[in-house]
Amino acid sequence: MRIILLGNAGAGKSTMARRLMQGLSVPHLSLDEIAWGQGAERKPFEESVQVLRKFLDDNEHWIIEGCYSDLVEVALPFCEELRFLNPGIEVCVDHCLKRPWEPEKFPTEKEQQEMLANLVAWVREYETRSDEYGLHRHRLLFEHFSGKKREYKRIDEYIEG
């Protein structure tokens, strides 16, 4: 199993990854872990790529999830299946608003809450952004991937309850 989960923030990538890993000892990499330095500053791309390549080299099977088209592009040649989670902006916003505290991303729950308005605004720009985080780049990656792939457009296709 070498699966990439791609989509907007709040699309359900982490939830799908947890469900895929149930009962299995499959390494999981959230690209958030390797893309960001301290605060809201993205690490240099090559630094993130080094960590990603090491993860790919060290693991025969894996699940990678994120919204970073530039990093996903590096992992795609090693991927067996690409899943594009695209349930729509309002679903993603709703998930962000209901998201529990993520201690791996924020030192305190208060700090996560303080970033929520920025996150929601960013998620709402998904269809109009032209950067590596936007729908346009995700769609290009998905369309050009020649392996097994599936686009999920309805949340009930992959998340229960």
C-alpha cells in the first residue's frame, strides 16, 4: 500500500488516513509535519523534499496526506493509488470549525482557535487560488496521474457519521 490523499484543508484526509491504517502498521506522513517551520513560515522546499525522500526510501508501504501539490508531485512516482478528496468548500469549512485541538500542530488549543478565522478564509479560497494548495493544481495532479486514482466528491463516500 502506497497511497496519497490529496485535498483542501478540512476535506477529511487525516480521517481517511486513520481509517486506512486501522489494524495495520503502515507508516503515515502528514505533509504538514515536513512543510512548516516555527510559526506560519514554510520551510525551504528542498528541506521538505529531503525529509519526504527519506520517508519514501525508509518505508515500503505508506500513506501520505496533504494539500501541497509541490510535495505530492515528488511522491507521485512512488504512489500506487491517488485519492483526491474534493467534497466542496462548505464541507471543508465545517470540518475545520469542528476540528479538535491538534497538539502536533499547535502548542495550545487557544493558539489553534486564534488561527481558525485565517484557516477558514484560506479554505474558502480553494477554488480561486493558483498556488500549490488550490483546486487548479490538485486537479492537474489528479488528471495527469496514470495510476489507480479516485476522486471523492461527496463526504458520505468516505466518512461515516
